[in-house]
Amino acid sequence: MHELSLLENVRSILEEHARSQHFQAVENITLEIGALSCVELEALTFAFEAVMKDSLAEHAELTFKRIEGQGRCFECGQLTPMTELYDVCTHCGHFRLEIVSGLEMKITELKVR
Amino acid sequence: MCGICGCSDMSFSGKFIPVNKANALLFTSYDSNQGDESADKSRLIQMEVDLLDKNNSYAAKNRLYFQEHGVFVLNLVSSPGAGKTTLLVETIKILKDFFPIAVIEGDQQTQHDADRIRATGVRALQINTGRACHLDAQGIGVAVAKLGIENNSFLAIENVGNLVCPSAFDLGEAHKVVVLSVTEGDDKPLKYADMFYAADLMIINKIDLLPYVDFNMDRCITFARQVNPSIHIIELSATKGDNFDEWTNWLRVSMQKVIKSHAL
């Protein structure tokens, strides 16, 4: 359940930004989560309320932006979609892929007041 | 307005929005209060902050400390019972006369593993993570200060037995080493792909038990390389000593490189 640790990180990031950018409450948090990242969205949503309790994001909502996984094949050089880390190239079937996108785990936007 | 379908409702909370990197950019500049003057004073703040930012900055500090002091650090990860502690105990017995060794042990409870390491005569510190399922870089920084690690030494960090969570947390190590025992099944690299993707070295342990278990070595190696084409693999038995030299030689060569670059 490392999602708990990640959310505790989110909470401290929010607290830091509240001080530097002068806001009292967070209404919405947009998270960019790659399809190949180690984050389980259901676990994140499940733990969110518990971690944000009594914080400035107690009533905040979560918005997820899913970033699709994509790799570049070492063999044929083409871009190929990936849904798992062990996917093979859809063009040539080779499994040596360099991940181009899909590992993201970022806060990209806050709606605050 | 929504950048995907043109709808005007932007309250997607808790829902999944499938977008690719290109059209994700369309999402970053909407203002939900546009045209609604009577709304409260909500505002939007754009940012790019990684969820692991805090851990990563502590890990960077640790890494710098290790570089400056010539400390070669491995982060050992596996499922519970794969043989990490036995591997370390046997490694220490062979290598402790060649360079200083220290160990940080991570477990949810008990001092048992640190006691086993201390019995070999090297320094060990136990971190009990309580309910947490992994070690983090901040905890390692504190442990390193407590432990007092010598220059030009080898530090082994034995993570909590868990093939999921420790994969995401950089501790400042030189390499993650994933230990997989042949009693666990040859498809573990696919089942727990994040960990095998994060590791630089895979040790396949308990090879002395191969005749008694249904474990296909070629299949396991193929799966591991499918997830991580550049992963280095060593097959050994920590208890019986089979092929143990390959591992200790790898460690000695790695240590020599670290000591050499520290001396420069």
C-alpha cells in the first residue's frame, strides 16, 4: 500500500504550496498518472479521504489524467503502445522497448481558494 | 470546455480520463469559473510536482554522501523468504576481511535479522517500519548517520520483504538487487514487473532445490529480460554455496571501481 506514502507526500506538497502561494483550502487536485506507473488508482482513491482528513484538502476532489504507455522499439525503431512493462513491439514482436511515456506520477494542477 | 469531447462539465473528480500525452496538454489551461463572476475566489495553480519528489530529494542527498565517502550501496529487495538475510550473512563471512561492511535491515517488526547480521561481526541497524511496507530515503539518511559508516565500504540495505512497494522508492543506492528463489515460481518477473524493471541485478537463489521444484530457469530469465532487457542475472545457492563466487566477484569488482573513483 505505497499509495498511502504517496498521498502523504501529496499532503505535504499541498501544505508547502499553501504557504508559498497563499491559499487556505484545496478544492481539486489533478494527478497525472501513467498507465505503466506503480500506482493503483483505486487504492489511491480509497486512501485519499483518510490521508487528507483535517488537512486543507479535507474536502478536495481528485481528478486523474491517464497518460497512455508508449515505448520505442530498439529493434525497428518505431513507437508502440504499451499497457504492461513486459509488452512486445506491435510492429516487429521484439521485447526490447524503451519506455517513452506512461511512468508519470505527478500533481499537475490545483484548484484552490 | 473539455478537450476530448467538448462537454462543458469539468467536474470529473475520481473518474478516469484517458488521454495521451499530446492531448493531455489541452487539459491544463481550463478555468472552471469562466463566465461565472459570482463564483467564489477559486483559482487554478499549474505545477509539475512528482509524487515521489520528497523521497527523491532525500535519495539524491544520500547518493551524494555515498559518493563522497566511497560507499557502495545495494538495495536488496525480494518477497518474504527468498533468502536475502542468508545471502548477506554468507557474503559477509567471505568478504568482511577485504573491506568494511555495514547492513541496514528493514522489517515491519523484530530485531531478528539485524541480530543474525551482527553475529557475523559487522555493524547492523534494524529499522522497524511498523505498518509501512517499504523503506524510504529519509529513513536511510537517519540510519546512515546512526550507524556511522566507514569510507570505502560496502553498505547493504535489506528492504522489507515485498515485491511491490519498494520498487518505487529510491534510497540513494547504486543498484537495486532483486532476489528471487526457485521455490517461488518462474513467472514472478511478469507478475511483479515493476520490481524487475527497477532492478539492475537479479539473483536467482536456492538453485540447489531445482531438482525438487517445478521451476523453468530459461522461462524465468526470458520473462525477466522481457521486462528489463539489460538486467544482469546470477544463479546461486546461498546456503550450499553453488556459484556463490560469481556474486562475490561481482561485488569485489564493483567495490574496486567505487574505491578507485573515490580516490580520484
